[in-house]
Amino acid sequence: MNDLDSEGRGVSGLQTHTVEVFDGKVWHRLTCRHGVNLRLLLLENDLSPYVPLTENLNCGGRGLCATCGIRFDGEAPTPEHWHDKAAARFGYPRLSCQIQVNRDLSVRLLPEKRIWGKRGKLESRRKGK
Ligand code: FES
């Protein structure tokens, strides 16, 4: 969507957001409607949160397998789903399938992960509730 008004609304009047995604090599800039599921947005733009082993072996966005993990640059969205809350609390990658895009975000894919990704810095744990 390129035709946005001063409040970030597209031609249809729906609010839009920018999601910047680092794939491990370069940054991509995506624009999406308010409330879009982050996992689906990534997949639709060929920016998979999965690694080859889990591309077809995952729970399909049900919040069960944790293979769709990503990390945020800057302020992360507040987790809503129990599994994503646990990931945030203990510093593991956040579950992209359980995140709705409700504001601009900066996301890092984890191409180096084997399946789930490692525990990270305390930043997420302090914010996770
Ligand atoms: S796809 Fe399984 S937890 Fe996200």
C-alpha cells in the first residue's frame, strides 16, 4: 500500500503499519493493515519465521510448537497468549503466530536457530508479564 493519508490509513480507510524485518542479511520494509497476524504477514512476503526443518513441521499458527519464533528490535508488543507470555518472560523468541500488528514493529528473523532459538537477553523477561 503506497497511498496513505497523514494518519497512516490506506485508500480503503483502514489503518496501516510498517513492519521492518531483518532476515539475517538485509532489512525489508512491509506495510500491512492494522491487526494482521505477524506470522502470516511474514509468510505472505517470503520472510519465513521457520527454518527448513520446521517449514512444514509446525503447528500451523496455533501457538503450540514455538517454531515461529522471532525477536523484536525496540519495544516488543505485550504478549497475550500463554505460550508467548512464557517466551517473553523467560527470554525466548516470541511467537510470531500469536502477535497481531497493532503498531509499527521492527522484527528480526532467526535464521541461525535450529528449531526454537536460544534464550536471549533479559530485556524480554523484564517486560514479559
Ligand atoms: S506456528 Fe506453532 S507456535 Fe507459532
